[in-house]
Amino acid sequence: MSSDIHAQDRIHFWAQTDVGRVRDHNEDNFLVDKNMNLFVVADGMGGHAAGEVASGIAVKTMRDVVSQNKDLLDAYKEGSQIASKKDVANLLEHAVHKACEEIYSIGERDPEKRGMGTTLSALLVINQDGFIAHVGDSRIYLQRANRVIQLSEDHSLINELIKRGKLTAATAEDSPYKNAVTRAVGVYESVEVDTMDFDVLPGDQFLLASDGLTGYLKEAEIPGILTLSSAIKEIPQKFIDLANDRGGKDNITCIIVRIVDTEGKADELNKEIEQKIETIKRMPIFKYLTYNELVQVLNITTVREMKSGQPIVKEGEPGDALYIVLTGSVRVHKGDVDIVTLPAGSHFGEMALIDKAPRSADVSAASTGKLLAIAREDFFKIIKAEPRMANKLLWAFLQELSGRLRSTNKELEEDRRQHLEDLTEELFDLEPDKD
């Protein structure tokens, strides 16, 4: 079972599903909508073929709800101010919620289907932006410049135990809880949905897959298979063959999405992205983050152009963002008195991520360049959604504050000692020995 290949400007794709070697029917479903560039994989669960019903409802509802709001997608595609990234992400989340309500409602009416549910992993591509909605343990991978990033996080008991240090990835293979999911669409009346948006670059390739494939697949194997053939329609079968050769205990579904580098700009844009990630990584508070986590931080940054002499921060105003100098330089000053000039790679305003305390100095552009800005509101959202990342950021932040406190105490101690020496000289009117 496969989709038609599609080459709308720069997007090629191919999808395929297989029952595997053990199951007698296929409870997976997938969706490829070439008009909206919407791709969905759903892995159903439940007795009496209810899993197939749940996954089928999920992909149909996703397409229906998104299609009914195509005017919003068109507005975003055209750059209209009436549609933002948040609006598009909210639409995908709303579509998953509608699917959840529909599946749950059918289960309540039919005792044989009660408790049925499905995973759901959706990718929507608009212009140079990608959007994801995800529930369960199906996965979405991004391959960029031979680096593979798992964009979705497994909502599974195994993943929770690994995050809490109760299991390792190696021991998880033999765990009896291997197939237990902690979130599914339709089992309950509502479900928490993970959403994210990110830049899509020429040359990017995406793999959406059910756990019938990912349970056998090593992340390091993905680039080799994705680049095995220039004919994209041959790739899904390679993944299916791999899963079947290693056991094929579950249904196997995968969608490959390729962003074709029609203008030969992939290398240039990849270098730009890598520069941004490396710049973020050099900041003390982000030093413990993995590459995938750094990508998530990059996703909440905005690029701001600056011209020489342009004010960026004004003393006394409440802080609302951290700034990182990507190119060019900035001057920190109080009025006309310069304090320091910060070159590319430097940052300022990090305390604005914690509170709205007034800025302690002015900051202006010393030259033409670019800034990366991280708004406090977006920073709070990401640490709320990613507890493991929040722990790393908190630890790094505490280390940075501790270092500053020790430095300040040392300066105060030196000032106090100097003050005591000056006071002693003054009190005793000490003079150098003339002899």
C-alpha cells in the first residue's frame, strides 16, 4: 500500500505500510495530503480490530479539520498578519483533540470498542516552516546534513523510566513494559498534545514511522537508508524489509518526506543553522544541552536585524528577552559613557529569562549585524514542556550565578581590605620611613 509520488515544487514523498510477519491484520493508518503538505502516521490499539478503527478515524479527522481551516493555512502561507505560527500549531492541536473526542465517543457507544485508541504523529509543511503534532510512541525523525534528530518524544512508560534513571536504553530492550504508552488519542475524552514548529531547509528529509519500524531501527542507520536511493519510492520498502528481517512482530508504517534542494542552497543554509546552534551552545546556561535540545531552543529564537547606532535595550525598562550577538557587535553604555563592547558570540540580558527586573544599562548596536532573541514567555513554555531540559538549564544557571557571586564577594573583599588599609594610614598618619 503506497501513496502517489508528488513533486510540488520542492516536496517529494512516498508512504507505505505492511502488516508485518506476526499480526493477521493491520491496525496502522497513514495520511498523505499533497494539497496541504500534511503527513500523518497513526498506530491503533484495541481488541476486535478497534485499533484499525481508531487509527482510521484519527487520520480522517486530522485531514477534515485541517482542510476546513485551509483559509488559515493560506493566510499563513501568504505572510498575512492574521495567521501566526502559534495559530497553525493550535490548529493541529485542535484537530488531534477532535479526533480524540470522536474515537472516545464511538468507544463509549460500542462496548467492543471501548478503550480503543491510537498514536498520532503529524507533520505539516508550509513554505520554509514545519509544524508537528504528536501523541504516543510513533516517531518523527529529521535528517539534516547527515545528522538525525528525533523531533518527537515517546509518550511511553519505557521513556519515562529512562528519563527518571530507572532504566537504561540497553536494558529497556528486555523490559516487559516495552509497548506501554502513557498517552494515546481516544482512550480518554481528552489528551495532551505535543506541538512544535521549526525551520525547514532544502535537503531536509523526514521519516514518520510507527513503532513497528522504530522498535527495530537504530538511529545511526537512518541516514544510510534515506540516501540509499535517489528514487524516494524505493526507500519505505527498505525500512519495511529491515523491520521484517528483524522479526516483524508489529505492523510497519513509514512516510518519507524530502525537501528538494532546487536552488543549491542547502550547504549555505545548513552552515547558518549550525552557526546559530554553536553560538547558543557557547552560552553557559545552555552548555549541558544535547544537540536535539539545542535545536528546540533554536526553534524559540527570533532573528533581529540591527543597524549601527540602533537602540536595543534601554536602561530602566523591564527586561523581556535574552539577546545573543550573532553577527556584528553591540555597545553597553550608560548615557554617553561606554561600559563595554560585546562582539559576535556574546550575550546580554539573561536575567530577563527569570524576571522583569529593570535593565541596568543601555545597549545599542555598534555595527550592522544580527541578534538572536529568546523571549522569557517562550523560554518558560519550553522548560515547562521539557522537565529534563529544565533541570539542565537550572543547574547551569545556578553554576553561573554561583560563579558571579564568588567573583563579587572577592571584589568586595578586596575593596574592604583596601578601604581598611586606607583608613589605617589616615588614622595613624603613617608616612614612609625617610631614613
